[in-house]
Amino acid sequence: MNTGTLAGRCFLSVLDFSPDDLEHHLALAATLKRDRRLGREAATSAALQGTYVAILFEKPSLRTRSTFEIAIRELGGDFIDPSADVALGTRESLADVGRSLERWVEGAVVRTYDQARIVDLAMATSELRVINALSNDEHPCQALADCLTLQERWGTLRGRRVAFVGDGNNVATSFAQAATMLGVTVHVATPEGFALPAQVGADVERIARHGAELVQFTDPVAAVRGVDAVYTDVWTSMGREGEQAERNRLFAPFQVNEALLAHAGADVCFLHCLPAHRGEEVTDAVIDGPASVVFDQAENRLHTGKALLVMLFED
Ligand code: CP
Ligand code: NVA
């Protein structure tokens, strides 16, 4: 699909950012984080003044919904929250929802199933800033917070290695795209049949910088050996609950526990987008242990969400 008319207006994928956009975004997010204590005195406190954003979610959310609602308000804007069965159901086409919404609001933050639904909504409109707040395929806003968290930890991401262990899912896809753009080599360890889609590998070959690569593994120990960070996510994403029992069986050797983490580098940090299924993909000892930065990631959803809104709404 030609999504060229969306450039600079929408953030449906990490691929909508160039590496320079991504670096600019992270610098802005760091500034907004520092300046949050200034409240209404912050330089961006009126960036969304007079601006309405629609929050359209048809899957549950704590972090994404809360941080976008706070971000919009802290930037001087306001939001509406039409119910999912009305805005994203079978009542009318998504294109007509978008064409109606853009007569009243300037932006839409959308969490849904197929990535194509978010693209359809964005393509049907000409002014609406559309943000992908998670689809089955991608979670680009999460990747922004992940990169800020690692940048805070390391200063620069260039030359680092991160292992994503578990399901080759939406979070893994967006992380692999963003991290390789910033010069991080990403190892993805999954059971056979759960690797990242081939398209992600092709995209990474095009966007990776500073010698970064995407390397897929089926052996979690080999993937984790010597890396600077280990990332995992739930084995069963929203919408796949019917597969949970089978996935728990297949993914059991991919649990991130202290024994697996011991194969990583000495200063390894542990990432999880949350929500976590403790005792499945990660043990309490790891997620509550000294390597864990999961609540820094959760905090950074706010600052990176704000920076994204500022970038999409600035003229
Ligand atoms: N990480 C994340 O997107 O969390 P929520 O599902 O709670 O928004
Ligand atoms: N992969 C998970 C991420 C939740 C934030 C899901 O899609 O359910």
C-alpha cells in the first residue's frame, strides 16, 4: 500500500521515522522528561492548545492509554474517548469514522487488531494525525520508550547487542526496527514457527546503521550469550488467547530466568513492555531484580508519547 501521503503526519510504524527523526525524537523526549517538573512553565505546555485527539482503543491498555491521556493534557490539548464498539465496530466503515472525526478533532491514537485498519483510517483522512497505539503487527510507541530507556542507561546505543527472547511479535518487530536504526544488533530467539516475519528482516537490512544486524535464533542461550540487554514479552498476545495452552508448552524453554540471564554480559539489563505474566515468560527474581528497567520503560512511555505528539503537531 502506498502510504506516502502519511509522511510526517502519522506514526503507524517505526518505519515512518528516518534514523534522524528517531534521534531527534529521543532528544526531545529527554528534554520533555527533564522539563516535566516545570508544569505550565514548560516550553511545550501549549503545544496542543485548542487541539482534540480521539483515543480509539479496541484492546485493553493501562500504560498506553494513561500516558497518552496525560501527555495530551500536559501539552495543553484535550481528548475524546468514543467507545470502541461505536468507532471501531461494524456500525460503519473505518474510513467514514476517520472522515467524520477529522471534522472535529486533529488526531487519533488507535489500538486495534490488523495494522491495515489503522492504515485505512489514516489514508481516508488528509489532516488527521494518526498514531498506532498497538496492532497485531507493530507497537511503535513502545519501541520509542525502549530506546529512551536504553539511551539513559548507556548514553549511546551504537554497538550494543540486545536479545529479544520469546515470541516474534508486535513488540519484537518494532524494537528490532528502532534499535537497528540506532546501531544496535538485535538477536531474536523464538521457537520454530514464531520467528519475526521475513519482511522485518528485509526492512532491517535497509534501515540498520553502524553495522547493526538482526539475527534470528531458536536457542535462547546462544541468543543471550554476552548481550547487553535481554527483552521479553508475553507469549500470548491480545487476540490469541485461544492458543495460550499450546504456546505455554512451546515457549517454556524461552523463559527469562536467572539461569538464562547468567549467560548475558555482566551489566545486562532486563526489559519488558508490560503487562508481564510472571512465572511464564519471566520469573519474579528477574523482573524484580537489579537488572530490571521495566518501570523506567513504563515511565518513558509518557515522555516519548509527548515528544511524538509534539513532532506530529508542530507545523
Ligand atoms: N506496554 C503497553 O503497551 O502496555 P498497555 O497494554 O498497558 O498499554
Ligand atoms: N505483545 C503484547 C503487547 C502488549 C503491550 C500484545 O500484543 O498483547
